[in-house]
Amino acid sequence: MAKTSTIARSNKKPKFSSRKVNRCFKCGRARYYIGKVQLCRVCFRELANQGLLPGVRKSSW
């Protein structure tokens, strides 16, 4: 999980648009952010396995 201060800093409007950081709304992680669902890969996988994300199915082949 990201520090509270880091999450608060990323929520503020940046001085320049290139400084915007996308963060997971659940845990605050910045890396591997999935913009369509606004989650990181870790939280996405947890919620998908629990069946809480509509339209997401576990793959099997």
C-alpha cells in the first residue's frame, strides 16, 4: 500500500499536466494501473476472483 501522504499528494491538481499520477483507488498503487476500472493489477485480480467486477470472467484453456 502507498503511504497516505503519497496518495494525498496525487489527489491534488498538479502544476503541469504531465505530472499527473494515476493511482488505484483501493490501495493507492501507481504501477500497472488499469484505467478502465481504475484499479491496479493486484486489486483487479482480487475483485475479479471474488466475482465483484461485472463482465470479467476467469480465463481457462
